[in-house]
Amino acid sequence: MGPELLLGLGSLVSGKGVAVASLKVGRRCLLPLEVNLADHRQPFLAPLRALLLFDIDGVIRDVGRSYRLALAETVAHFSGWRPTPETIDALKAEGRWNNDWDASLELLRRRRSRQPNLELPSRDAVVEVFSGFYFGRDADGAVSRQPQHWTGLIRQEPLLVDEAFFAALSGSGIGWGFVSGAEPPSAHHVLEDRLGLPRPPLVAMGDAPDKPDPTGLLQLAEKLAAAACVPLAHLPMGYVGDTVADVLTVIHARRQQPRLRCKALAVAPPHVAAAAKVRAAYNQRLLAAGADAVIGATAELRPERVFQLLLEE
Ligand SMILES: [Mg+2]
């Protein structure tokens, strides 16, 4: 087998002219390289030193007025009762309701203790109504499928980091990717169209079992480590998430792979972070679930802080 050039992690920030490649001959990885495409004369070595994977909702974008509102509106559509943000947080704290369609249905199911005559909709009906709120509807009433036609709540999602944030990680040898329960069109939209990350490494809804199953996290981590020809067990790694399910995903991953050096880095989502008392209680729940550290905001994860968090005992 002849030499093979593998495009790797940093090609993710090729918008800024930085690429990572590895020279592979047969099964041997000879030369992990980071190349600044803007200046071909000065390639420099920057081997992969760590991995940082991110949840998207509440971590990369604020969904307090999109997904969470769609959840509340969907429940209200079927029951006339609109759950408060605290009710939704309490459900999410159980660690099993990462999927917002299932969370909507579960809140309706529980509501029947107060509204015995409430008829439960099918899951398909929940998905249809939810999607109408989230993406918006075309003139014929169908859920909009094209980003340029989206008029729904997806249009009100402030970003919590920017493209430079990821360029800084890559520049320090920190590979990154995303493991999210968001629907693929929504995840691609925020990462590619809004953040400007071409072909981001992503595990989204349907690519792997829902969190807290660790399959998606482990698969993406393995893939990124293999692209840089570094055994995953040699890499300090973190997963940044905002819910108990995210923390449990890491705990389950370590249980499956005891040599995995993965930490659960938790961050309170913006809708929680605003109120000090609520935030303290929320953070306490994340720590109680097993988070290794709670950080104030995703944007605090500059490379120095990442190494500090991942390497401290
Ligand atoms: Mg989240």
C-alpha cells in the first residue's frame, strides 16, 4: 500500500486556512502535521494533544427561546397547560429525557394525573406539532425543510461561542467535535451556516442511540484519535454538556472503556445561568450526577483552561 494522506482534525477550521493532515503508510502513521494553508512555506508540527467534544444545545447555542419554548408550546397545544422552565429542568434532571419530543410526550403523560381526560397524542403527532413551532411552516402548512424558509423558533438561538474559539483550540492541538441529540438539519445549520465550521465532526440525532448511551461519544472520539494516529487512551479528553444526561454519558463511556481519560465538563445553560440561586442548585445537580468540573460558560474554555481542567487530578 502506498503512502496515504489523511485529512484530520484541523481541516475543520480550514475556513481560517489551517489544516491538519497525517501521512500514513500502510497501517503506520508517520507524521501528524498541522499546515497553515494561508502560508504553505511554513508548515509546523502540532500533534494532537487532547480532545474536546461538545453537546450543542445550551452549550454552543442558547435554546432557551427555541427548543425549550417549542417543548412548552407543544405540551400546551395538546393539553392547554404550559410547563414552566423549572418543570422542564426538573424532568431533564432525571437524566433520561434528552430527546425533546419524548420529553414533551412524557410531560403530557404525567399531566394526566391532573387532567384524567387528557388524550395522549401519538409520538408522530408530537413530532409534527413540535417541528412546526421549531422550524416554522410553509404557506401550505407543512413544516419548512429549507433553512432559508425557516420562520420558527430556530431563528432565535444566540450563539455562545464563535469560529475563533475553535481555531484557538485547533491551534493548541486540541481536536474537537460535537455529540448532540439535535436533529441533523438543525445541528448542521448552527455549526456550518452560523458558526462557519466546514464539515464539522458531528454525531446528531439518529446517528447513534440517544444519550446517556455513550456509543456516539465513543465513536466520534475514536474517529478523531484515529485520524491523528493517536491511541484514544493516550489522549486527555473532555465532553462539555449542560444536562445530567451529558454527565451520565461520560460516566457510561468510562465504564465501557476503563482506560478512557474522559472528563465530564458541565456548564449551566444560559437560561439557568442568569439567576444565581437557580444556577447554584442546577450546578449542584450536575456535580451530584458525577460532573468532574462545572464551568461558568463554554467561552471560558480557552486552550490553557482546557489543559488545566483535563490534566488536573
Ligand atoms: Mg444540551
